[in-house]
Amino acid sequence: MKIVFIGAPGAGKGTQSERLVRLLGATHLSTGDMLREARERKTPVGLEAQGYLAAGKLVPDSVVVDIIRERLRMPDCANGVIFDGFPRTAEQGQALDVLLAERGTPLDMVVELRVVDDEVMRRLTGRGRSDDTPRLIVERLQSYWDQTRPLLDYYAHKGILESVDGQGGPDEVFARIEAAIRRRRKGIGA
């Protein structure tokens, strides 16, 4: 399966992505990890990304899509992938759809891990990281919602969005994710 995993900072995406990878035998594709890997391998697109990063600039969507294209060619992606950290905007979602259509492997589903903002605030301030101040958390949440709401609308319109309640313990949340995957597989005949 090809799944995009979306959730606010502190929603539990990392924990749940790891579990989902084990359940499905899929490969976890984090854009940050892919950028670092492409730089280390000194691929042309990795070197291009390095130029942006060295200048303190965001890597353009086209370069990130090229890195994803490059990464999807690797054998470990044959059993499916979990996209984490990309896409973040509707434009990135459209670019990913074009890339996957070129390969004849569209997304099977998008899992939105929903956690109310107050719970995100509680979780993040409890981590004790220096960048997890209430003011910065509010800014990150606002940025997340500004960018992600149109992306969620985009995937809902395509009929592949599964919103999952991210409140509760990790096992409870994962059971909901598994149920959403079963519903989706049943609906697509898998």
C-alpha cells in the first residue's frame, strides 16, 4: 500500500508510522531522511538539495519530488511506502499524485491523525525540548493548519482520506488506524 500519514506536531505520527511500517511491511519515507540520504550518496538531486540547505533556504517542491522519485526506484519500496512529512500542502499533494501516476502506483489512502490542539500543547510542552515553548507550539500549530487544511480537503475530495482519532494511548490509536486500513482495503478489493 502507498499511504500518506498526516498529523499535527505531537500527534504521534512517528510512533504510529513505525507501527504501520511493521504491520504492512512497508518502507517509511521521511522527507528529512531522504534529503540526508541523497546528500550522503552525492546524487545529482541530493547535491542540488544540499545547495539550498547550505544557503539556509527551503528545498523547492520540485527537488523534493525528484528525491522521492529517486527513492521510490529502490527495491525496498516495492512492498509499499508510508510517506511522512510530505506532502504538507495541496500543491505538494498534487505533485506527489503526478509522480505516482507516472509510475502507475497511486496512493491507496491518506491517514489523518486527529488530535485536538489542547492535547498537542500538553504533549509537546511535556517533552521538555527547548523549541517546545507554548508560543512556538501555537505558531507551529497555526502553520500546520494553514498549510494542511487545504491538503486534507484535497484528499477528502479525492475520496482517499481516513481521519483517525489520535486521542488516547498508542495501542488504542493504532487499533483505529488498523480499522481504517481494513475498511480501505475492503473498499478497494485488496
